[in-house]
Amino acid sequence: MGKLLAATLAGCAALMGQHPDQVVVSSAAAVQPSDNWLPTAQRAYSPRPVSAPLCRVEGTIEGNIGFELWLPQDWNRRYLGAGVGGDAGVFNYADMSLRVNEGFAVASTDSGHKAGDARWMADAKARVDYEHRAVHLTTVAARRLTEAFYGAPVSHAYFTGCSGGGRQALKSLQNYPADFDGILAGAPGPYMPLQSVRMMWFALLQKWSPDAALTDADWTLYEARVTQACDAGDGRVDGIVENPAACTFDLATLECPAGLTGGDCIPAPRLAMLRAITSPLLDESGAAMDGGLFPGVRTRPGPPSPLLRAMWADGVFDDPHWDEDTFQRSRDLAAANRAMPELRADRTAINAFVRLGGKAIIYQGWADPSTNAGPTIDWYAGLARANGGLEQLAQTARLFMVPGMYHCAGGPGADQFGGSGHAAFPGDPARDALWALIRWVEQGEAPQTLTATRLENGAPAFTRTLCPFPSALQFEGPDDAQGACRVDPVLSAIMSAS
């Protein structure tokens, strides 16, 4: 088999040219690293060194959808799609380089535009490709090319992504249930337009009221005080809040005494802003649009991000001179949903995915400041109601909440467990969520827990058990090093009430 694959690799260039469905392969070249190989650097998803000989395929679909497909000489018969977040425009070289070394045929798409394309959201085709079409079309094309290259069918297909890549994962599950046998979706932001309204509105409020604008130091103080108040809730003090939903914290304890303007306290105008941001977002009539933030969750300080502005200026209003100060919460949420109806990934009808035997692992940082935990939990609760209850849903999809983790990674908690952009633990389903997913799909063994690792200077510093929702980790005291997952009454109540 080795000689046969080597001969096939030498014929990599045979994939060049036009293929069905407007697929054009512009480059197909053998890469045989003498040491370690890296593709061209890009602004995000930096690759790891690749040591596996491979066929690197570059191409387009319908002219604007770029994709890359890497086909290793030693193939494990599995296909892996790697999602991209933010405004996309790049390939996920990070996951591609890690997993091609493990034998996966891996592919990624730029979602239909390049990172440097100005005002790409004003293009209706680019918008819908970004919403959902690009990943699906890339999957169809890449699997066809994979099978042509190896002369053998793909045995199982998987997808990994976080943030926007997690949203792509949910869209695949909901819209294209036959594309993947297993989905690994991190921080997916199921209703991203509403999350964007929240981020836009509170950034604007702070822009309009500079005396009330929160600083990074304010958020750090708030996070530290909440951790101090709620750390012991799981039975062990370790600098990590296991279950923020069970945490209560009085913001008034942060207010500066008369005459003080900062330091170990927050002045009244900024504290009022903190109270507004952590509370449910209200519409113009005072009705709640979301559930607010769990205690201790920090957000991004400063003005609205360029991506938020582009969403409305280009994607919704097609006006490069759009005045962000005219933003209205309800009106502009409705406008975003009209302009990009498939940007939201909160459908709960997944009958086809269930019927096909698909499996999904969803993970979410409790402390995520970008795609907050509440909407992911609420969607999962709705998914359970729509699919026979939690016990029935757990045969198809499981949610793992990650204490102390920020957006996809980072934060004080253990944040490396084989998710998108994480360090990989090849072949270890206990520590690597992708391999846990593979075991579930191919052997029928669902993950009961995951082990997350905290790396410091590249070396493991500590580990923490992740529990399937609505369980949480509980310790029996300072001598209990591992803890145990137990169904949490607060989380169970959230599941019932959402």
C-alpha cells in the first residue's frame, strides 16, 4: 500500500483542471517535506509545521469560493472539514496542518471572498456563500477530489470549527445533514445577528458616554471579584468558577466610595454601564431581547469592531457612508435577518441528521466574551425539547461547558482538548474532542467526559474534567484531585425553563 500511495502522490498534478459543478483546480502539487513545511503565512489560523508528505490542492468553486485540500500520503480514510471564523477570507491552516499529520484528508474554504476584499458583504452572492453555501460546496468538491485521488471512498467525514467555524458546523448539521458523520462545534453563537446587536449597542453606548466607558482594568477587577466570590462553589478553590449560572454577585460591592475614582473599585457611571451590559439587552420598548451575561463574563472594551460595522454598512444597508450612530436595536436586527436570513444557526429541527446517525459535540466557554454562553445553552435546551428530551438528544448531540475558558481558548481555565485551534492529542478520545467524536461515530461510544489541559510554555500545567451539560464538576474537598460530574439542579432548571 505504501508504494501504491507514493505512486498516487506522484500523480497529484492529475487533479489539475476543470471538474463538475464549476470546480476548478488551479494548483495540485506534491509536498514532500525534508524537515517541516509551512504554507504561506496569513493573518489568522497560523499553521503548525507539517511533516507528512501530501498533495496540496488549491482551487475555486463558482469563481469566488476558494478552497484548499491537503491529501496525505498515509491516509486514514477520513475526511475533515476545517471551519473559519470572524469575517473569514482565509483558510484554517491551523487545524489542517495539525490533522493532516494524523492522516486526515483536510479541506478549508475562505467562505467565498478574500480577507483583503473591500466591502465584500455588499455582494449578495458573497453573503450567502459566507452564510452557508461555501462550506457545503467545498465539502462536495473536496470529497469528490479525495476519492478520485485515492481511488477509494471516504469512510467517514467530520467537521471542526469554533466561533464562526462553530456556526458553520451548526449550519452543516441543520442544512446539509448528509455532509458529515460527525460535527465538532465550538462557541457557535447560534443566533449571531442578535449577539451582534448586543455587541454593537453596548459599544455605541460607551462611545456616546465616554465617562461611563469601561476599561480593561474595570473588567479585570469585576472578573476577579466574581471569581473570589464564587470559586468555592464546586468544593475547591482553584481560581476557576465551575458553574457561573449558580453564582450570585452584588455589583454594588464594586462601587467606589465618595472621592475615589478607580483602583480597587469602579466609579458610579462606569458601574452603571457594567450593570446595563451584564443585564438583559432591552429593545426600544423595554422588553428583554436576550438573557444577559452570566456573572464574571467580561466583554471587549472600546468602540464597535470593524466587522460589526461592515455587517450593517455593507451587508444590510449597502452604504459605505452608513452612520453607526443611527443604529436601532429592533429595526436593525430585523433588517439583518432579512438581508442574511441564513446567518443564524438556531434551528432545532435536525431529524435528518438524527436519522442518518450523525453525532455532534458542542463546546462553549463559560467565560466567552464574544459568543456568550447563554445563547448556546438556550439553543441546546430548545434542541432537547424539539428532539424527544435531553436523554434522547444525548444519543445525537452533547454539550460540554468549559469553566474559565474565553472565546474558543484562553482564560484561566484548562482550554486545550482537541477543539478547533487547540493542541491535538492524536488518537486519544479522553483528551481530544475530535477523537472522542470519531469513537462515538465509528464505535458507538458516546463521550461521558472530556479532559481539558492547561498548557504553559508548551507543557501541561494542570487538567480539568469537562462534564456533559447539565452536569457540573463537584469536588469532595481539598484532597479530591479529580472531582466527579454530577447533574446540577441549577443547570437542569435552565434546561427546563429555556
